[in-house]
Amino acid sequence: MRRILFFTSLLCSLSLFSFSQEDKNGGKDPTLFSRMPGFYIYNYEELQFNKLEFWVSSAKKETVEGHYIFIDYYARENIEQPSGLQIVRNYSNAIRKAGGQVVYEYEDGGTQSSVMKIIKNGSEIWAEIDAAGNGMYKLYIIEKELMAQDVVADASSMGKMIRETGKVALYGIYFDTGMAVLKPESDNSLSEISKLMVSIPDLKLYVVGHTDNAGSYDSNMKLSMDRALAVVTALISKYGANASRLKACGDGPTAPVATNETDKGRALNRRVELVKQ
């Protein structure tokens, strides 16, 4: 459907360029990106809640729901128009510089597209840029709020859960897909774990990595252990935790807390748990 709208607007582009080249009333750039130089907002739509399907591979789409923004950018007259690939590269470089990732890039009928994702300010933001190098490009954004526990991982609530259940699941520790390198967005949760250990001087913890069931069993077991080790290493090297009070463990996909048949369930299963020794 997005492709149909794209080429419908293309057919009308010559006549549209003769009209006002000011931003559409109410239109604005998203906080995540600036626009390409020499472009204005021809069309703008913002909805409190909507859903979009994003290609995440050549054979798979992922549906994302949340706050929706659509921006249709047109080139002003007399500028040197960039190619579609140049536009896409500008946006993909921007998302990487901000700490996000390019999920999938593809070309369809001369249109270059890039699907991107970033965790920012307690939200998971998905974006798609479609550009054919014809004097226009389109930007789609869905901002999905993360689960409450993602953004309320404070030392006090961690301690309460450990006292009551012997463990606490954390969803505010972030890694790129298939990787075990901690992302900067994890710093808040790591800092709170450090505060927890200072507040309870005799507390010893197993740091347990968990994954969903995507991929092989062996790779998930290794990944979960590597991620747990990354958390332990960061707590020791960056926050001064006593190594004798921490032990890394990897449970891979063996202890799910939700079904792996849905995106929501898999997200719940990808976690780090602190378990009292």
C-alpha cells in the first residue's frame, strides 16, 4: 500500500512543485532526524496510535504498534537533487551515530528503502525511509513504548523483588541482535544494580542471561552466557563491584516467562535476571 501511495504522489509531482514550497501547516521534523537540505514537508500525518509492517528480512515482516508519524518530503525548485541511495545513506548513518541500528535495507522498483530501529528515552522507535531520487522521499516512524519494567529498574524495586521472590528480571539492559556488547542505553540499569549492591553489602548475585528461541539452542546458550559475562564485567570494571559477589550464568531459551509464538512474548523472554545466591 505504501508503494501505491508513493508512485501516486510521483505522478502528481510536476504540478505540485508549482505550488507553495513551505512546510505543510502543522508539519515538523521528528526529534530523531533532521531533513535533507533543500527539502520541505509536503504532507504530514501524526496519529496517537497506529500500526505498520516493516520488512526485517527478505522473507519476513514485523508489525509494530505505537505513536505514528508520516512525513512526505519534496525538493525545492533549483536544488541539486540527491539520489535515493544518498538519502537512505544519510538516514542510516544518522541512526547508527545516535546508537541505533539498520535492521534491513532493500531496493524495490528503483526505490531505495531502509528499516531502522533505536531504543531512546524509554521507547523503541522504528523508522523506514523510502527514496527513489525523484525529488521526494517518505519517512515513516512508529514509537513503541517499552514495558514499564524497562524504565523503572531502580535499586529499591530490585531489592524488594529479590527479598520477595529471590530474583528480579531486568529489561533495561540492551544488546544488538545476536551480540553481547552492552549498548549505552544500559547504563541506567547497571548503575541501579551497583546501588543495590552497595545498599545490601552481603548480597551475592547470579547474573543470568536469557534468550528467546530464535536461532539454535547452542548459539542461544552461548549468547546468554556471553551477555551475562558482559554485565558482570561492566559492573566490576565500570562500577567497582566486588567480583566475588557476582557469578555469570547463561540459561538461553530454557526458562521462558512467556510464549515464543508472539513478538511480545519473545521480548519478555529476552532478559537478564538477578538471582540471589
